[in-house]
Amino acid sequence: MASFQVLLPVAVLAGFVGAMSGLGGGVVLVPALTLLGVDIKHAIAVSMLCIIATSSSSASTYARRHIANLKVGAFLEMFTILGALAGASITLAISPEPLYVVFGLVLLGSWVALWLAQRQTQHESAQDRFSRWLELDGSYPDSALGQTIDYRARRAYLGGAVMFGAGIIAGLLGIGAGAVNVLTQDLIMGLPPKVSTTTSNLIIGVTALAGTSVYLAAGLINPSLAAPVILGVALGAYLGSRLLVRLTNQAIRRLFLFILLILAAEMIVRGIKGA
């Protein structure tokens, strides 16, 4: 296994990427750990544990600044928790390599959809009755624009169904599935990028907690591996959350598009090569 000096900077980078993009850090951590000689299932298990650290470090900052929407997060978490339990159980039983390719293709399609969406003029549509009943609306102070942004979530019923699938991906691959979280809140529910990214950081922590319980019971979490990685991820997440609030929604969207494209290519290549 790699030394503390090698694991710590890798974990810091993973936490930074996770907090800045809402992806959870596993997109960097799992591939890096496997390249360092860690078994893929142990890497997935410790990544799930570290996602909790990423979420705890960054989500608290976003909650204090009133950017993350706690109501949206609480609603969607109900679905991701169930999915994470199912996904982690599947990982223990089968090899995940083919799913890397499937997930990579899904992310690639999501990248195209999000890229097309940002080129179109955004318009406010009416909030449906179910989302209004759940009171899934809010506002946040945008430091970059110097004003308060009001918004209303839509299609919560569809968002919940998609987030169950996101939970399965999270538990299965140990990457947080923040990409699906952000896309669901952005494209389906109509939330601003800052809200979807910060709320995703909140959701992935609770989702990872559910998946980690399965891996912990199976004995796949190595304490000597987890300790330096958690420390680095927490530090990177803190730094990323401090920077995010100073960026514009457009900058965050561009960063997310870039990371999503890299993630899609990496997943497809690893799946074809047999991880």
C-alpha cells in the first residue's frame, strides 16, 4: 500500500474536486487508489467513507451561507439512501467492470445534455403542485453577483425517481454519484448551479453513510488506508468550499462540464481495459 506522504496529496485533490463540483471526490480517489495498488473493492469502500468527510467539510459551509437547500436535500436523500444500500450490496456480489462503461456512457450523454442546456435561454416555468406542496423553493445570496437569487424547484416526483438510480451508482462505484445529483437538480428540477452543487454535497454524505454501512459490515474498510485519505479529503473539501462561493454560476458550470467529460472518458477506458 502507498505511504502516507503519497496518499495525503491525492486525497487533498480528491476533496477539492469533490467540493468544487459536487461530485464527492471519488472520481479522483477511486482511480488513484487502484493505480497505487489498492484492490478496487477496498478503494470503493474507503471512497464511500471519504465522501462523508467531503460532505461534512463542505456542506456545513454551504448551509451556514444559506446556499444549499435543506428541504430539497432531505427529500432526495430518501431515495438515494435506498439506492446506495442496493448498490453496495450488488458490488459485494458481482464485478463492477461492465458498469464502468455503462456509467461512462450515461455521463457522456449527460455532458451533451448539459452543454446544450447552457447554450439555450433559461426561462422560468410554473412550479408543479407536488413540488409546491413540499415547499421546495428558496433563495440564496450570490456573492459574485451581489444580489439575492430566488428560485423554485420543479418536477420533484421525477427527481426522486432519478435519485434512486443515483444512489445505486453511488453505492456500486463509490464515487458519490454527484454528477447525477447535480444534473437531476439542474436539468430536471430547475435549480441554479450553485444550489444544485451545494445541495449535492449535502446529499452525497448521507448517501455514502448508507453505502459505507454495507462495506463496513463486509470488512472492506482498512483503517490504515482510511486515516490519511479522510484527513486529506477533509482538507481539500474545506479549501474547495471556500473558493466555490466566490465563483459565478457560469464558472461552476464550466468546471462541472470539464470534470464530467474527464470522468466519462476515464470510466469508459477503465471498463474496456477491465479496470
